Amino acid sequence: MDESSLQLVSEIGRHLAHRTRPNKDFLVKSLGKAANALALIKQSPQPRTAKEVQAAKKQEDALKPLANAVVCGGLLQHADKEVRLLVAMCVTDLFRIMAPVPPFEDKHLRDVFKLIISLFEDLADTASPFFSKRVKVLETMAQLKCCVIMLEIDCIDLVLEMFNIFFSVVRDEHLLISAMTSIMINILNESEEAFQQLLEVILQNLIRQNKDAIFTADKLAASVIKACAQEDELNSLVCGFLTTCIHDRDAMGSELKEYYNEIFSKVFQCAPEMLLDVIPSLIKELSADEVDVRIKAVNLVGMLFALQHHVVQKYHELFVEFLKRFSDKSVDVRISALQCAKAFYLANPYDGTESREIMTSVGDRLLDSDDQVRKQAVLVACDIFSSNLKLVSSKLLSQATERLRDIKITVRKSALQKLIKVYRDYCKKCYEGSMTISDHFEEIPCKIMMLCYDKDCKEFRFQNIEFVLANDLFPEDLSVEERTNHWMHMFSLFSFPHEKALDTILTQKRRFQNEMKSYLAMRKKLKEICPEETQKKIEIMFTKIAAFFPDSHKAEECLHKLNQIKDNSVFKLLEKLLEEQAFTTIGQTMKDKHLVMIGDSNPNYEFLRLLFSKCSSNIFSSEHVKCILDYLSNNENGNKDLEDSSANLLLAIVRNFPSMLKGLEKQFQKLLEQKSPVNDKLIEVIAKAGSHMSFNHSDIYPLLKRICLDGTRRQAKFAGSAIAALSFEQSVFRKLYEELVDSLYSKRNVPTILQSLGFIAQYSVSNFETQVEEITSYICQKIIQMEHLDDGHYATSFHDTSQCSESCRLKIYGLKTLVKISLHCEGSHVKHNINGVLDILSRMLRESDNFISIATGSCESDKAHIRLAAAKAILRLARKWDLHITPDIFRFTILIAKDSSFFVRSTFLSKTQKLLKEHKLPIRFACAFALAVTDGTDDLQYQNYKYMREFIKDYSILARRRQTSAVQGVIIDYPAYILVFLIHVLARNNDFPFEVCQDEKPYADLCSPLFFILQALVDISIVEGAQDIVNDAVLHKLHMLAEIGIFILNEFNHGGISVLQTPGQILLPSSLYRVSLIKNDTSSKCPKSFFDEKFLSRVFHALKESTVPHGYAQKPAKTLPKHGHKGQQDVKKSNVNIYGVLDSASSKPDDLSRREIANAKAVRPNIPSVKRGKCVPSSGSGTVGLHECSMTEKQQKIASKHCEKTIERNMLSSSDSVRFKGSLTESHVPTRKSKRAAACSSENAVTSSKHTVEPSKCRRTKRKDTCGSKLM
């Protein structure tokens, strides 16, 4: 067969050589026969005998004509693909048969290989009928390893071209990849100088990302790398290249040096064992000195660990060094490590120890000192949570949510955005049933709620958090029932600040909707009302409405533009949204449709979106309320805590949107009849929303009545409010009142009866007033003042002071009822009884022993509770009956701030702060904060400083508003005015030294409250020229306190703290002070000074060291009323005799209280304006006046109605003036047109004998001092 084939091949070669211009058909036919014949010829073995040599020579001669015809006849350059394919097939068979000797001369080999390589380029056409033949050529070349000849003839360019063609044409077929890999490996094994060039081609394709799935260049490259790993020599060469990438990148000319991370990753995926020798270099890179080197190493190792090949377990030392980079000194390295953590966790979520260590490192970075690292840690942690919510670490989740309280706003914003996404994903999983509700995830909205208290960032104000709760917190398609379930669980985790934040958000939403309803109603009546008047009202409304938006200024502008729109469709939509209480309604669809019509390119789009949202019931709706009622109705054996929180949530909703209960009365009543554990809260719901509910009175009243008679005090409190809210007739109240009185006299369930009587006094005064004196007398004699009470049993365990006996509790309940009666009932009999009530309270403060029973076994606890109850009762009564509270009662009351019981002190101060914050208490009671400053308990002392700061801030703002408004304020409006009451209390301290001594310790102890206030508030020299009206014996004590106070102020002034300017006239309470009648002359027996300056300095430093906490002294000074800075003076530099104007002569209070007040205006000293700010007058003092001690809101309102008349009747003409000799400061008395001035300046102002006052041209009116001795 071989001989015939050889003969045929030889003939075809000669025919081809004789044809100078053969056509295609001839070539195809001839070459086809030749290729078939060559395929039948076997490769001859190496000749060993002469015969074999002769046979080989014969075979060579037979093949030579065809070989010559191929290279000399131009067939290698033929243009036709079929001809070229046949030529290539013949050439490859010639190589096979003639191996190992090439069948062509060296000068022709380049052209031969160019032909073969061009044939490989056509392998991309897999649909071609010649594809199988081309693959055959490729396989033959791979088997023969003849491509290495190209290296021998220096055809490196052809080799590189072939490599690139392989990567461009390779397909996902094993035969192709295998053959190409074989050829490339053969060449790499023989290459030396060209190795790096060829390797770079392979590595470039290894990291190449192919978008077209049919191209598999990276697979071919990976196949080559795998094959290299099996060859020791190639393996070492590749590792050497990779090591050079690490250690000597700058010296490398290759472009691949910038992608060595990706190369390492890909190499590791296909041949991990190849990197065993490189790992030590990576460990060294991770700890390199250069930051950029460590960053690249971290990224590389991170990618290696992200591979699912258990890399961590194989290379533990590398993992340990990688963990250290989480705490690297470079911020960028730490951030890079965090970025790798996510990929690591996703690849190894179940690799226990290593995954936990990574999570621990991420958690540690959440507390990093750099905000960018903390921000990145939050992002990574949240991405890890979202990847698998079921495997979330509760500790890491808690740490991440804490970043919502981060010191940096950027971190808080990022945390909010990412945690909301996590919570939404969690809600979806719960809805799908793949997860159950978890407290760990429900903590996220709890922490988000606390952002409302962040005052540094406007994005976290209540207005913005409202939109978070309404639009962002839950997935849009989440059902109302599912939302309600989350709200109920969330609410079970709420603390007081959370509830307060939510209540504030809902309150603001309710107020906004009410304002919008008012605006829309007014808009309908535009034609009926005066346009100018309407426009003013609308502007006021818009100002109020705009305040509920994040950007109030922009919102107000948009509201004005909205008001100009003539199309009523927007306003109709707003009305629809405001009226609708349901969550999923047609109104929602209308809103979305309207926004689409407007288009997001409209400049007002965002405002209208927010406006529609605020008008909608998108946080809570009537459907939420129904879901809560359904849960409470069907929760027979459920979670009690969740049941309580659900009722609390219902109460929180109804408190602001009571109309959401409308239509649910039957379901609510059935729930109430079930005697659920939350019935108390359900009754409270009726109390809040009763006016919006349509109950049948005959069905609900028996239940409420029974509670008022037989329930607990808490139940009775809300049952009474519910009866009032449901608007029962007065006859119902009258009958209930009669039954309550009968029960009281029969001593049946007395605590509850007392509570119910209190609500009758509050809501049905007419029924109560007829027997108020009788009831009051009974409570005082039979309950409060009885030593032994038969009702109830006594407590036997009193481990702390918060417990007291039943007998003590009953007295306190009776006291509370008396307070309610005194506050809500009117008439002369109430005024007559108030003095008796106050007398009892006074005795309870001073002689608590007389109000307890020794038999109870809880003496100290009961006495403490009695004192506390009496003090709190006086605080509540002070709002209405302040005129009747004598100085002694006031002093005993505020001294409770120094009570021996911590529980009493803390509770009393908390109650005082609460009433002051609500403006339900005269400001003089703030003296309690100063008296408590020496309390030894750090927590209480800190809380007390906080209370004082809030008081100063709130009341200073209020006073400044009056000062700048049309209604002018006076000095008694400012927090500083409490000083005149504090001094009066301090002067009566039993520890006050009777004689002047030079030991600073007693004075430091006594003056610590004074020192506390003076840091921030007041010029103590206001008491100059006045003397004590209650006790002349303490006059010198007032002088001592004044002198110490002046020195303290002078020291503060040297320290840069502004001292309040002394007004031209300061009104003192006439119940405490009277004017000195001794003239300020040389005959005065009063000393010019009690202490020398050195002694005062020692007192000051003793106070400073023992009283003032670090960082507090400077803060309150900023809150002082701003009278200007030009008049700041050095008080101590004056040589004024501050005692010469005081009079020790006695004078009856009633006479003093009727004296006339001179309301004077200080004349500005003739000082050049340039130097006026530094002027220090030589001596003198401002005018001292007296005023009534009552400053209640009610009197302010009454006074404001007669403001102008009062000014004319009770004050000197504003044109009158007083010239002070050596006035202490420049000051102007504010124009007396305020409500406060009308009430206070009606007292008589008295000046010292050296003050000259021009006669008044106005009528003077004498007024009786209601704080005189008759009330004491």
C-alpha cells in the first residue's frame, strides 16, 4: 500500500511541477488525491540497516517532487481556502512521514508555518464543512511537536501570532483546548528567551473577561497553566515570574505588573499548588513598610480567600497575617481589609472559626477611631447581613445598629441607609415565611427612632424620620397586617425615649393635618371673607405648616405657589387624603397618578410628594387599628408582653388619631367584655378617643361605673376620664357622685373612691361644689390626720425607700384628692379651705412623725413618703394658690431637695423640673436645684445640673421673647430672679455663723447654692437697700451673702464671664423684703464690709473646688439675657456702702405693701461713647422695688387684659427719671407694656433717700398685699 501511495504522490508532485498555471479544480483534485495517499503512508522508523536506509532514501525521493511543488509552485500563498487546506494537510503529513527530519529546507519553513497558522485562524468557523479537516491538521501538529521548529528558525513572531490566534478562536470543545494546550506547552518547554513573552500572552488571556460565553480564552489559558504546574521546569519559571511581580514590579517592563492580583487569583483557581512557593512572599507583602504594597497584598490575599477552595485552612499563617491588617495603622489598609471581608464571608459562610474571626474583626472596626473606617465597616456588615439573614450574628448586628449613634453624621447617614435595606429584606423574608420575627432585627427601627434626638443633623429631625417610617422602613408591597405585626413586636422593645419620639412624630403629623384642614376650609371661603384679612391668616398658616417640613423656608415658598394654582384637582386630592383613614385606598392611587402627571422634572415635584405623604395615613391607619384589635381578640394563649405592647401601640395611635377607632366600636366592646389583661389600657383608649366613638351609653356605663367604685386607682382614673369623654349627662355624674360619697363614708375601697372623687372634681365641678367643704373636712380629719387607719393591711418588707405602708398610701391618696379639689373647684369655700390645706401640708413637711403610725414597722419610709407627698402637693397647688403659700411653707418645700432620703430628693427634683418645663410652676421653686447642688450622689448631681441648664435656657428664651415683643418683659421674667428667693432661704439656715468669723469653710458650705447660680445668672446687689420683712434678725446675714455674691461676680468677670447689667429698678417680693428707712449717711451704724478681700478669695476658691463640676461653669452664661455688653462693670471696684440704705426699724407688712412704687428710668451718664464700655462708676446702686410674690399664669392673663389702664394707674410717667449718684451701670428700664409688668409693677417702688424722683403726673392706686401677714 505504501509503495503505490508513494508512487501516486510522486506522480502528482511531477504533474504539479509541470503545470505553470493550474486551475482550482486541478489543484483540488490533485492535492486531494495526494492528501489521501499521504494519509495511508506510515511514518518510517529510524533506519538501522542498509536496507532500511535504502528504503528511506527511496521514500524521500518519492515525496520530494510533491514537497518541491508545494514550496516552489506558489501553493503556500494560494488565495483559495480549500486549496490552502489541502496544501496544509499534505504538509502536515509530510512532516509526519519525514519526522524527525523536516521535509523542507529552512528557507521554506517560515512560509510553511505561516500557511499552517493561517489555517488555525479559520478554526473560528465551526460551521464550515472544512472544520473537521482543520481540527485534524491541528491535532497532527500537536502530536508531531513540530511547532518547536519555529523557535529553532527564530520565528518567535509566528509563535506569538499562533498563541494569539489560539486564544481568539478557541471554543468550548475539549479536542481544540487539548491540542492547543499541547502545542503551547511543547513550545514553552523549548523556549528560553521568549518564555516571558509567551507567558504574558497566556496570563493576559487568563485574566481576560469574555462577555461572549462561546469564547473560552481564559479556559485555554487555565489549561496551559495547569499543564505548566505538572512540569517542574515550567512551574518554577511561572512562580519566578509571579515572585518578580511581588518584589520587583517597578523593574518589570510588562504591563501585567499592574494586574498581578488578578493573576494570582486566577492562577490559584486553576493551579493552587503552583503558589506554594509564593505564599511566604505574600506574608512578607502584608507586613511591608509601604502602605500601597500592603493594600495590594491585602486585596490579593482577600481574593484568594474568597475562592471556594478552603484556602484559609491550607494557609493559616497567611490568614493570621491577613487578620492583622484589620487593625493596620493605615486607614486605607483597614478599609481594604474590610472590603475583602464581604467576599470572604460569602465564600466561606459555614467555615466556623475563620468566619467568626472575620466577623469579630469587622465588629472591631465598627468602633474604629477613623470615621471612614467605621463607615466602611457598616457597609460591609450590612452587606453580610443581606447575603444570608438567617446566619446573622446578633452581636455584630447590635454593633452595626449602634453606629446610628455615631459621632460623625456621615457614618450615621450610611448606617441608616444600609440598615433600612437590611430591615426591608428581613421583612420580606418574614412575609415569605422563611424567617420569623426576631428582636435583633426589630432593634433596627428602635435605634432609627432615637435619631430624632440628634440635634446636629437636620436630616434626622422628626420631620425626616416621619418619612422614613412612612415610606422607607417597610417594602412597598408589604401588607398592613404584616406591618402591624412588626410594629407590635417593635413596640415591645420600646423604652420611654422611643415612645416619646414616636408620639412626637405622630403629634406633629396630627397638627400638620389639622392646619392643612383649616387652610383648605379657609380657601373655600375666600370670596366670603375680606381678602386682606384672609391673606394674613393664610400667611400665618403657611408659616406653621412649613415648620413641619425638613426645609421650612422652601416649603413656605412652595405653599404660596400652591395657593396660586387655579386647578382644584390638587386641593380635592388633599381633602381626600386628609379625610381617608385607611391605608390602601383609591386616594393612594390618585396620589401616584397625580405625581406622574406632574413629572419628576417639575421643580415642585418633591414638595408635592412630601405634602401628599404627610396628608396620608401612611404610618398608621384604621386598618392598623383593626389588626391590633384582631390580635388582642384572638390572643388567648399568646405572648403577654406582646399583648401589652400591642395595647400600648393602640393607645399611642389613638392618642393622636382617635378617629381611627370610628366604626370599630363593636369589636372594641367585645374585646372589653372578654376581661382581657389589657382592659386597663382599653379603658384608657376610651378616655382618649371616647368623643370619636359611638357607644351605646347603657351598654358601656355599667362597666365604667363598676370600675370607679370597685376597680383599682389606675382603672378608676381612666374610667372617669372615659365617662367624661363619652359626654354623659350631668345627672349621671350626680348619681355617681352620690354613690362615691356613700362608699367613702362606709370606708369601702377608699383608695379607688378617692381617685374617683378627684375626677368628679375635675370634670363635674357643679356636682361637687355643694359638698366640697364637707368632703375636704372628712378627708383631712378621717384620713390624713388619723394616726391609725383600719383600711387594708400593712406592708412588712421595706428594703428601700420607695415602699410605704398601706396606711401611709391612703393618706397620700387623700392628699391627692384634696389637691384636685383645690385646683378645680371655685368659690369662697374653696378659698377658705386652702389655708387649712396648706397648714396641713406645712405640718407634714415639718412634723412628718405626727402623720404615721409606729405600728406599721416602716417609720422612716412612711415619713419620707409623707414629706414627698406634701412637697409635691404644694408644687401642684402653687400654680393657682401661690399667693397663699407663705415664705415658711415655700422654704420647707424647696428644702426637700436636701432631704435625707435619696428617693425623696430625686423624685421631688424630677417633679419640680417637669412642672417648670410645662410652665405650671412659679419660677422661684427652681431654687430647689441650687439647694440640691451639694448632694453627694454623682448621678443625682449630674441630673440636677441638667435640670438647671434646661430651666435657664427655656425661661431665658421666654423672657427675651417678651423683651423683644410688643409686650415688654421685666427682670422678674428672667431665671436670674430666683436669686432673691434663694438668699431669703439661705439666710435662715441654722448653720449660719452668728458672728463674723474668718473660717472660710462654713461660708463655702452655706454659699454653694449661691455660687452655683451666680456662675450663670445674676447680680446679687439687687438686695441692697432692702431688708427682711419676716425677721429683722437675719438682716446682717443678707448683707454677708450679698457681699460674698458681689465678690464671686467680680471673680467671674475677671475670668471673662459677662455679669448681668443691673436694671434701673428691680422689683423684690414684698412678702420677703421691705425698704430700709435709714438714710445712707455717715451716721449709719451698719459696717461698710463684713469681710476683707483675702477672706473672700479663700471662700471663692473653696466654693470653686467643692461645688462646680468641670465644664459646667461657662455654659449657663451663654443663656443669660442679652442686655448688651457696653455696660459690663466690675462690681467690687465700687466703694459703695451697701448697708447704709438698709433699715433695721420695724414696719408692718401691711403698711409696706400699700406703699407706692416709683417706676423710674435711669438717666444715661454723660460719658463719651468711645470709652463708655470701659467706664467704672465709683459707687451707687440701682433702684430696689417690691412686688407681689405670685407670678402665676392666670394672673398674667388677667393683667394683660388691663395692661394700658394699669400703666396709667399704677406707675410713674415714663417721662419721669431718677438720677443716681454714681450709678453702677448704664441701664434702661423696659417700657411697661407687658402682661408681667401689669401684675408686678403695680407694687410700690421705693428708692433710697439720695434718689431724687420727680413728682408723678399720673394717678396712683393702692393695692392690698395678698402675701401679707394675714395669709400666714
